[in-house]
Amino acid sequence: MISKKENALKLYRHEMPEFLPIMGEGIINNVPVSGYLERAAGGRDGYDWFGVHWMWKEGEPAPVPGPDFLLKDIADWREVVKFPDLEQFDWEQAAKKDRILEFNRSDALLYQMIHNGIFERLHTFMGFEDALCALLTDPDEVKEFFEAMADYKCRLIDKIAEYYRPDIICYHDDWGTQRALFFAPEVWRELIKEPTRKIVEHVHSKGILFELHSCGNIQDLIPEIVDDLKVDGLNIMKLNDIPRMKKLTGTKVVYNVYFDTQKLDVMESAGTLTERAVRESIREEIMELSEGGCYIPALLLVRPEWTDIIMDEYESCREKLYK
């Protein structure tokens, strides 16, 4: 049997793995990120290197920007937005803070996050409502902001490639709500698609795999993201119709999908959640999404009391799959 790292690499090369991989085994998500400050250090309360304030409360999965925002009018972004000087930053110290020197590359792929994609960065400066309005009222200014931010992201990728040497970069840009996109697909195509393509291509030019993390229901864009942007992986939620998407995209992309803990939360609220229900839900999800390969499950927002049950079902399913 090949190693867990080799098996995960087969998956991301769009080959059929020998056994079902899982995030955390043979592929390690290097979190929290404290070395470079796309968010406040460690994903806690504080300021990032753009001067945006982030708030975090104990028990919350991630910080949020606010309550005050730096940019009131998108037309003022050139004067307000101060890009960090990446050449003056201590990258050797950053890599040390983020445990890069300790990472065992012989056992696992290094999966490195870059938070705040171009749309996310816009609403960290403006607040969510004003950012969405700006897409419609000032598209030319937004487009220039996105282009400048994409150039900055490419400079950041240069430094991460040099000092962190990741196998995979997971680039975060949430584009959806629970039900649909934040914006019309035409807005995405006009303003977000091409700057994002530039970032994907720059990651690839460094010999690094690119995975897009995008929360919410983004399935209206998935075939286009795969065919036109050429992403290697999609880190998305189960609320997207993954089986249907896999039929459309074939073996061209990996689906890195969080276990559907929302479903478990609903069952708990209804008083119907039992260990058996957890097992059945996880087993059904793994068996459905693993069909045809191109799938790796991930644990996020999983309660401690569920972890052993989920891993037990994963191990059981792994014995049955890809034989």
C-alpha cells in the first residue's frame, strides 16, 4: 500500500486514489496562521496588516471584521487602502511562527491557507452591505480594486512559495449564501473571474496546486470555475449538489467537502440526534460522495463528541471503497 501522502497526491493529480483519503492524514492544513497577517494573528481579536480590525469570541470558529470599517466610498480606495510592504516583512520569522521548520514533508502534503480573497477583502474594508452595493453602483472602481488586490495576492504568493514551500495553496473567497450566490453570475464574470484567474495561474507558475475555498451555495459557477479557472480542488460545503457537480466536471477537480454538520445540528434541535443517526448520516455521505473518486472529506465545526464516531465510520467506509 502506498503512503497516505502519496495517496493524497494521486487524488490531487486527478487519479483514482488507492484508498479514500481524509484531510489531516497525508495532507495537513497548517492552521492557525500567525506568521503573515491576512487576518489578525492566530485568527483571534486584533488588527491585520491592512489595519482592519477583527473581532473574535471564545467558541466562535473564525473572527469577523468590524465593527468600524476603513472605507466608506469605493472611489476612495486608492487613498485609503495601504498595501503591506512584503519586502520589509520578516518572512523567516513568519515561517517559524507557522511551524514550517517542524513540518514533516516526508509524511504529508503542506496545505497552506491564504485568507481574504479579493471579494472578501473588499468587504473587510467596507462592511458586507456596502461592498455588495459597490459591485452594482461602482463596478469600474471595484474592478480596479480587484485587479490591484490580485496583483498584491500574487506578490504574497511569491513570498509564501519561497519561505513556506506549500504543496497546495487554499485560497479563500466566499461567494455564496446558504441558498445561492451573493451576486448574479454576470457580476462574478465581469468583476471577479479574471483577477481570480490571474491568481490561480500565478500559483500554478510556482509549481503549487490551487484549491478554492468558497463557502455557501456556489454551484451555478462550479463548471466555469473548473473549466476556465483550472482550479485543482474545491473546498466547499455539502449544501452544493456534489453528485451533480461531479457528473459535470468529471475527474478535472477534487471535491474537498466538509462533513454536513448542519444536518446533525438540525437533528439535535429536533430531538432526533442519536449515535446511530450520526453514523448513518456520515456513512451515507461518504459512500455517496466518494463514488468515482475526486473526493476527500474534511472535518470542520465537528463537535468533540462526534469526532470518534465520524472517524470510525470513515475507517469502515475506507475498507469498502476503491477495491
